[in-house]
Amino acid sequence: MLPRGIRNHNPLNIRRTAKDQWKGMAEAQTDRAFVQFKSLEYGWRAAFYLLTRTYYHKYRLYTIRGIVSRWAPASENDTKAYIENVSRLTDIDPDEPIGIPSEKPSRWMMVGVAMAIQENGTDSIDWFAMMRGWEMARSA
């Protein structure tokens, strides 16, 4: 069986809120905890939108430690292990600035993929959907 995030087309397991209005949300939202998207592309779009627009621009989070500490709080996750795994997979130090998304897109994509691996495992990444999602997020 596929991991929940992949079944929901939501590779970073974005939580549902009362005000969700994501592009590409599935009409039926049967998962009480996480948003469901029409396709993986839309799930990746939302993930990259959150990482590069909300986390980078709004919250001013530029490092793996800063992003993951907010994304996967210790009340719900082993945040320390999550940070270490994302850092190891990307070869980016947890406290090293990732860079400006428009100037360092590959670093942001690596962080997103590493987070998806942490959330869903390694067998479930659709690399082409991820790239299309990145393009959709950057043109939104």
C-alpha cells in the first residue's frame, strides 16, 4: 500500500485547516488530517509554495533547522531526527542558509524531496511530478 502522503497526492503531508483553498484540491476531502490533491503535481506545487513563499518570505526561515522545526514540531515528530535526515540527504548543514529560491532552485527542490522522503519513504517519489510542481509553484 502506498504511503498516506502519496495516496493523498500530498508528498509533504500538508495539514488541513478550516481555510484551505489550495489550487488543485480534490473535491472530496476524506482524510480528516491532511489535504488531498487532484494530482501529485498539485501536491508538490502546494509544498513548494509553502516552502518558498510562506516559510522563506513570510516566516523568514532560511535553514533546514528553521523550516523543519516549524513544519514538524516536536509535539508530533522526532524533529531532531527529521532535521538530521533532511540535512544528510541534501548535504546542506542544518544551519546553513539554503539560498534565495529563485537563485538556488535545486537546493529548495532537494529540501522538498528530502522532506517527502522523510514523510513517505524513498520508493514513492515521482520525480517528474515534483519538477512539474516546482514549475507550477514558481509561476503562481
